Amino acid sequence: MEKKVRNGMLMCDLYVKDIDMLIDLHGPCHYLQGTNTPIDSAMYVDRIYKKYHKHYIAVHFEKISMHTDMDEESQNKCRAVMKDLIDTELRKK
């Protein structure tokens, strides 16, 4: 589920207030065309989020798919990827 959260002028896909965690799904517009190289504005937003929030996860669009018409097995795989990313981030701090 996507939830847009405004942080001043910035928007993030999901914010978990209880643990101050932002999760941002980095789609193709976050990268130079046809590459995995982040554009300057995406790197700037990442730095801001990391500076002002306890936890921040940027998820590359190829790592997880958020299609609503996915079969149950694919949905479970996406959930497992997100759980692993969140658990890893929480262990860092």
C-alpha cells in the first residue's frame, strides 16, 4: 500500500511514525535514463531524509513490485523483501 507523506516540500511513499521510518520506492524517474545511476535530485532527497529521520530505506523499483494484480506468491515474495529491508535497517541503529 502506498501512502504519500509530505515532509515540507518533499514526498515519500510510506512513513511509519512510531519508529520514525521513511520508505521510498525509487522508480525509473529516480535514475538517469536507462541506468541505475541516481539523478542529483534523488540523491539530495536521500540525504535530507537520512539526516532528519531515524530510519530511511530507499527501495529500487526492480527489487520489489507494487502491482495490485499480482498473484499471492509474488505478493508474498514482495512482503518478504520489504520485511528483510526493514529488519536490516532497524538492526543498524
